[in-house]
Amino acid sequence: MNLKQKTTEILSQTINELYNYSPERLEIQNTRKEFEGQYTLVTFPLIKELKKNPEALGNEIGNALLSKNLISGFNVVKGFLNLSFPSEFWLSNLVENASKTKFGFTENHPEAKSVMVEYSSPNTNKPIHLGHIRNNLLGYSVANIFKAAGHKVQKIQIINDRGIHICKSMIAWEKFGNGETPESSGMKGDHLVGKYYVEFDKHYREEIKDLISQGQSEDEAKKNASLFKEAQEMLIKWEAGEEEIRNLWAKMNGWVYEGFGETYKRLGVDFDHYQYESNTYLLGKDLIQKGLDSGVFYQKEDGSVWIDLTAEGLDEKLVLRSDGTSVYMTQDLGTAVERFETFDIDKLIYVVGNEQDYHFKVLFLILKKLGYKWADSLEHLSYGMVNLPDGKMKSREGTVVDADELMEDMFQTAKEISSELGKLDGYSEEEKNRLYEIIGMGALKYYILKVDPKKGILFDPKESVDFNGNTGPFIQYTYARIQSILRKESPTEFDLNSIEINEAETEIIRHLYNFEEAIQKAAEELSPALIANYVYDLVKLFNSFYQNHSVLKAEEENLKNYRLWLCQWVSYAVSNSLELLGIDSPEKM
């Protein structure tokens, strides 16, 4: 039971004793900074039932609590009863909670769900880029948060491994690659395949230019370019299962998967399940007939199948082409149904950029109209784009910021700033490099995850590695500082009855007790930013306390031991918060 729950219990019991009335719920808030107190009871919801004015009600409840020594003081501001609690209220479970390495995490949620989170979902014709980084970090963190909130979690990605874009890379490699491999070139496999996707585009543009100069319109030239026709022919052969094409496709995709694996490892994300579009692109076709039979869909004269959503404020949507081939909506319908039939899940979250908002509105609505009750448990975690300030970094391909390049840049930035600070004397080169990686990746992840997912981000690598302010390294440094204290001395027993805690310590303890609530709210809102904000506030509170109150040189042994327990509790909350964000906590910095 956290202290807000304990406060609720105390107040419920007191109200029942005073008025013979048991409220269904009480509204308890953290007391606003301009008023004295730690927790506030909002009395407005009670006045109708108890037929009292808010101030009188607040005074009666406050005096009753004071008479039983349950609080140390109170004040009433209109309909708000602000309560101050004695030291023993805050210290009663300190040692027990400070010993819990996973304090705040919920083991058995009373309404536990089986949650599936889909994220990443890259194409196999190019490397992972900056946009994918935000996608992966959000998906991985949300999965961590749901698990910490007491739910069963499965992480999944669907890889877009087929289609004309894949064939473009394959054609270009056949024509211009001269048998180049990741081994012969020294390039990561995903970069090598991406190189040939760019190569296709270069030659394709040249061919279009030539055809236009010969008198064709731009649209005609795009369709008539021989390179494009060859890619189309290759796709037809792939769909027909031609062995030679399938072997080339498997080989080049294999290079990409190996490259993706390295990127995911460095980024610190993983998956429980993988789906491939080459296996799922035919899914959903059987649903079309079901929808036609039930009147959800209708067929046009050319044979194409549509759904009319104009009554819901949307538009008419194509779900099957006139030639009987699928569109993305068809596949997504089939994939959603397959997941609920194959996996034990109650909730499915899609982590996809906000340019797909409309697609998911339509997808969820169609599934609902098809009669799937679980359609109400589908959620789209829609996020804004990530950009870099001009001139900060050049991408390998010239159009997007490459993930591997960005991660290496973060490592170098961390190295540069750490070297300038000059605090790594005595570290081996291996230890330094490990620390640069932890700091650099922590800076990248925190900078992205601290922002509300709905908002866009302007990512500044240098700013993100600042050791002051709302950054990953600032939080990591505070954790390392606490570990340095605890290495010198471990907490032992103390007499809580002889401790009078100060305001700074009260604020820290109250904030620590809010951790479980922060996790639950972050899961509810699909927002790792709430955890980032929580841990930043905790670190600020601790640093303010540490600057003004000694721990190891406290006035007496009893006080020192109490503060060591407090340090340990803070360190667990910080490392657990960072863990939820996928960030490592360095023991030394």
C-alpha cells in the first residue's frame, strides 16, 4: 500500500466515524507547493451527501485526525483540506521499501491483461533510420512499462520483406553489384542492400530523363523505363515462386536481417515474435467475402471491393483491387485477426507514426463492423517525427539519418564531452569505451523518450549529452553519485522514533511512493515521457537534498543510517525508471 492509499484509508475511516457515511471514493491530491501539507482531500464531492459547507467539513475532518494524532497539522482552503503528516508516517515502511529492488513494480495486477506491442516493422530494402529509432524506443519502453504495471507482454514486429521496393534492390544488385557481399565490401548487410536501392533510383531517374528527352511525358517515361519493367517482372516471378528469384531474395534479405540484428543489439531492443509480410500478404482475403456476405463491404462493377465509412465522417475505402489482389488494409485486417487467433492477447498496440492516423482509424472501425469484439482493445500509439538541426549530421544516403551513424555519433559525442570533463582517471580504455556507450545511448534514448509521443522532436546530439539539465547523463550521473556513497558505507538499522525528517526528505519519500502510480499512468497513456518526467523530478529532489544535507557526515550515526536507506531507495527508483526507458545505469561516472 502506498502512502496515498494509506491516506485514503485513514480519511475513509475517519469520515465513517464522524458521519456514519462510507464514501465510494475520495479525491486525494498532492498538496500544491504554495500551501503547507503533503496530501490534500478535495471535500467538494462530499458536501452534497453530508450537507455541510466545504470549509466546515474540512475543519471537522482535520480536527478529528489531529485529535487521534494521525496528522501533525492541517489547513483548509475553501474545499481543500491540506494535511501535514508526522515523521513516523513517512518512515514507517522505509527500510522495507528501500530493500525492494523493484519497488513500484506490480507483480499481480488485479485486472492483468495480455498485451501485444507491435513496433519497428522496417522494410528490407534499406537500413533503419532515425524515425525507426523513435519507433523502437517507444515500443520497447511501452512493453517494459506494461510489464512493470503487472501485465503479460509480447513484443512483435512485422517485416516488410516483399514487394516492388525489394525487387528494385535485387535488380540493381544483379545489374551493378558484381557479386558484392557484406564480407567483400566490409559493409553491414542492410547498408549494402540499401546502397543498391539508391543505385536503382539513380539509374531509373537517368532513364526517365532520357525517355523524356525522346518526347515521352514524365508519367509515360516512369512506366516505360526498362529498369522499372524489369523490377515489375521480377515481382511477378517472385509471386509465382520462381526458384532463382526466391533464392536471390532470401540471400539479400538474410544480409539485411543480420544488419538489423546488430542495430537492434546496440539500440538495446528485442522481440518475442517476428512476422513477415511474405507470409501475411495473402491474409485477409477470406474476410472480404465475409464482409460482402454481411453487407459491410460492397463490390463495384469493375470487381473491386470497398467499404463506405462516410456516415462515420471518413470516406470510402478500397479493401480489394479489381484484379483480386490485396491492399495494405486487406493485409492488416488479416494480420490482426490472425494475431488474436494465434496468440493469447487481450490488447494490441500498434506503434506507428502519425502519418498513419487515418489508416488505423479505418482499420479499427472495419474490424468492429466485421463483428470482432476485441476491436475495442486495439490502440494506435501515434508519434511525431524526429528531425535533426540542419548541418548537425550528414546521412549516409543523403535523404534520411541512418540509425547506425547516429548511434556512433552519440558514442563519439559522449567521448568528447566526458574527456573534456576529465573525470575518468584510472579507467582502462575498455572501461572508458563501455561508459561512453552507456552515456551516449542513454542520452539518445532519454532525449527522445522524455517528449510526449504525440509531439515532434528536434534532436540535438550535443545538447542530449549535457551533464546538466533534463538529460539522460544528468540522471545517470546522479545514480552513479549515490552508488559512490553506498560503496563507502551500507545502511544498517536505525531508530525511526528519534528521527525528525526535514521538508526535502519528506518530498523525496512522497515522490518515491508515487512511482507505482506513475508506472500505471504511463501504461494507461502509452507514454514513457511520464516515467522520464518522474525520474527527472526525483533526481532534482535528491540533488537539492544532497547539496544541503550530509549523508556520510550526518550529525549522528542514527541519522546517517536513515539517510543511507533513503539513498538506497532513491537509487533503486532511478535505476528502475531508466530500465523502463531501456537505459543502463552506470555504477561509476
